[in-house]
Amino acid sequence: MTLANTITQTTLEGGRKILRMTGALDERSHSTSGVLIPIVRLSHEHLPKILEHLLSLSVHDRYLRFGYTATNEHIQRYVSGLNFDRDEIYGIFNRNLAIVAMAHLALIKQVGHESSSEFGVSVMPYARGRGYGARLFDRAVMHARNEKVHQMYIHALSENAPMIRIARKAGATIERDGAETEAFLRLPNRNIDSRVSELVADQFAKTNYSIKEDAKRFWNFLAKVKEIREGVRDARHRSGQ
């Protein structure tokens, strides 16, 4: 699908969301096929949300994500060690600005060696089946290409079927060794389309995030007004007794 078609489809999906909010359209499908998903580049300011997302993963999900049963202390050390200057961390937010899916693209650049990268992803259980993992992978590939990285590396437990399926669908070479699986994906060179697509994707994500921030502030304001009104009403009721 071309970038223009993706933007058009995204605009249509935005219209559907407005209709669903007004009650004019009742559409239960969570399919994101052909829609540009707002994927935000995370930074130091998002560290509390990153920590909250990872700590909310179940024991089994932590095992699949990190390859071992990560304790709260392990996750806290991992988050504290994130290098936003070197790596790219991406997140998909819900309307409450909680991270529902997150990916870590570690860029490995050594003088005299071909640049490579490593990818890891986690998705909240209630947000699975919507293609978020695949979309985060595509976003990471796009950035890696534009950084002149030529290989994507994925290390996953063999039981992590969704991650292996994403890698296989992308055309990666899969090597399984018992409980562990490694995938290697050769990346094409960057071009005008990949560079422009990344600029559009970043701007779209920033705009979407700003809108969600404004909406959250608005609903918080309404909730506060309602709370004040109920307090005044209760006070009047008590004074009238």
C-alpha cells in the first residue's frame, strides 16, 4: 500500500471514530489493516509510563519479552538503563495515554563492521489481535533503514509464536535451537519513500498524542466540575436539613 493510500485510509478511519463517539456508527471491529497507527517515539519524559507498562505485564508475558522471568527490580533496572540517544523506543497509547504496546529497537554500530539492530516488543493482553506488534516492527524497520542499518536481529523464545510469526512474515531467516529462536532480516537501503514516510509517521503520532492530551485534560476538567457541583449540592442538602 502506498503512503498516499495509507493516509487516505487513516483519514476515513478517523471519521469512523468520530461517528462511533457520537453513536451514529456502532462498529466493533478492531482491525487496523491499512490504517496508519500513531506510533510515538518515546523519550525520558515517558519513563514513568514505560515502567508502568512493563510492570503491568504478567509473569508469563515478562518471560516472553525478556527471555527470563523478570522481577520488578529487573524491569526497573532495564528502564533506568534505556539509552534514548542510541536506541529508539516506540509506544502506542490508548485514549487515557497509557502505553498499550511498546517496542525497543537497539541500534548496534561498530566501526569497521556492518551496522545491525535488535528488536523487542510487548503488547498488553487486551490490545492483542490488532496487529500492533507487526506495526511496531514495521516502524522499527523503517527507522533502521533510514539509519543505514542493513540487518535486523530478533532473539525470542521458541514458544513466542506471535514474535516469530512477525519475523517470518517479514521474510526473516529463522534459526531454531531448542527453547530459543533467532531471526535475521536483511533490510533494503533507505530511499525517498522510507525517509518521507518516517517524517509523516512521526508528525502524525505527535499530533495524535497532542489531541489525546487535550482530550484527557478536557475530560479531567469536566470530572472536576462534576465533583464540585456534587459537593455543592450535598452541602445545600445538608444545610436544608
